[in-house]
Amino acid sequence: MGRVALVTGGTRGIGAAICELLRDKGYTVAANYGGNDDRANQFKAETGIPVYKWDVSDMAACQAGIEQVTADLGAVEILVNNAGITRDGTMHKMDTDMWQAVIDTNLGSCFNMSRCVISGMRENGFGRIVNIGSINGQAGQYGQVNYAAAKSGIHGFTKALAQEGAAKGITVNAIAPGYIATDMVAAVPDQVLEKIVAQIPVGRLGEAGEIARGVAFLVADDAGFITGSTLSINGGQHMY
Ligand code: CAA
């Protein structure tokens, strides 16, 4: 059996593509999800990948969920912090709940999940953590102070934890996706999205599988010298 990889938000969109590619490459994959049971059951039936439901913004739920994954599959050696939500709106229309939900789910989850697996990785002398950031954490985005702050935080989190893990065989990297054809981007109003696509030099939205390829590259055993980096995969929209 290949190394155990746990992907948060793993049953839809970018997370599902990551799970499937890692499974194809021989990893033992577990997919966490937060709420959509129908989609999760469909994903499990189609892929054979086990699914685990818990809220990644809740530390106690993360501890219990990871204990279950470990009991079923073995210690988590690869963690992909992918789960994320949007609550878009301009600042003057944004309420505290919109702010807090995005900070807790997108950034707080990285702390919760990483905290739960880091001691095991240190003991084993091996670990791979990949955090899914965003072009909007690098460049900002109108209507996304919450999301941009959380994603920008992920990029700082990655560089700090990379320094701590380096001597223990643990690499920590980020991927900054641009606009990818997922449910999240489909929720952007058509006229807004048209303007965004016009700013992408490659001339189209990205595919979830194009992000998954980056994750597979970063989690490989022979990627041990790559740590603290951010891989931008955005069709040339922002060259950071
Ligand atoms: N720059 C400057 N002005 C802008 C603007 C922009 N990017 N976008 C909108 N505006 C202007 C509008 O033209 C409008 O101006 P007028 O009132 O003068 O006509 C004003 O802002 C208000 O715009 P809206 O009517 O759209 O305001 P709203 O409150 O109804 O909606 C919004 C605002 C929710 C931010 C909406 O514009 C929106 O959804 N934008 C998309 C945000 C976005 O890109 N989200 C990314 C989601 S996908 C993702 O996050 C994944 C990832 O990592 C990439």
C-alpha cells in the first residue's frame, strides 16, 4: 500500500481531482468532506476512495476524524489542506459571520489539520503538507477581503511551518490556483467572470486536474528539497 494521503474538501472540485490523481499514482487516499453527503456518496461509489465527514474549522472534529482515518488506513503521511469556502461581498456589505466563516474554514483548518498530524510526521521523519492558497491571496480581489486575507495567511503559514519541518523530513508547500472550472467559480456572476477570463493570458479557466498535477509533484518522495515554495497555477493571470 502506498503512503497515506488525506485531502480536505476531497469529494468535489479541485479536492476530488487531487484524490483521484493520488490514488492513480498508488497512494492510499482518504477524502474529507464537510457537508454534501450526496456528492460524497457519489464520489465514493465512483472512485472507491473512502470519505470522512467532519468540519475542518472545528479542532475537536479534526482530531476525531484523523484518529478514524489513522485507524482505518494508517498514519497520515501526506496532508492536503484544500477545503475552502467563499462568502463574497464588498466590505461595506460584509458581516462578521461572512468574515469568520471564511477565516475559520480556509485558514483555521490549516492549523487544526496540521497540528493533528505534525507530531506523527516528526516522529516518522517524513511528511508532506500542501496547502491550497489562491491567486486572490497573492493579488487581492474585489469583494473578497475575507477570502484574500485567509488565503494570504495560508501562504505565510506555509513558509513558517516549512522552516520548522525541514530538519524532520517534512516539506510544506502551497499551490496558488487561479480561476479553475469548479462549482466555486461557477458561482461568480457571469458578467464578472467574463471580465476575469479576459485577464487570463492562456484564455480559459483552469481544470481541477491541472492543480492536482502540482500536488502530485510536491508530495512525491523525491520532492524533499522543495519546501516553503508557492506554485502558481493560474494561466499567467498573475506572475508572482
Ligand atoms: N474592480 C472594480 N470595480 C468592481 C469590480 C472590480 N473587480 N467588480 C465590481 N466592481 C464594481 C461594479 O462595477 C459596481 O460598480 P457600479 O456600482 O459603479 O456599477 C460595484 O463594484 C458593485 O458591484 P456589484 O453590483 O457586483 O456589487 P455586489 O455587492 O452585488 O457584488 C461582488 C459584489 C460580490 C464582489 C461581485 O462583484 C462578485 O461576485 N465578484 C466576484 C468576486 C470573485 O472574483 N470571487 C472569486 C470566487 S472564486 C475563488 O475565490 C477561487 C479562487 O481562489 C480564484
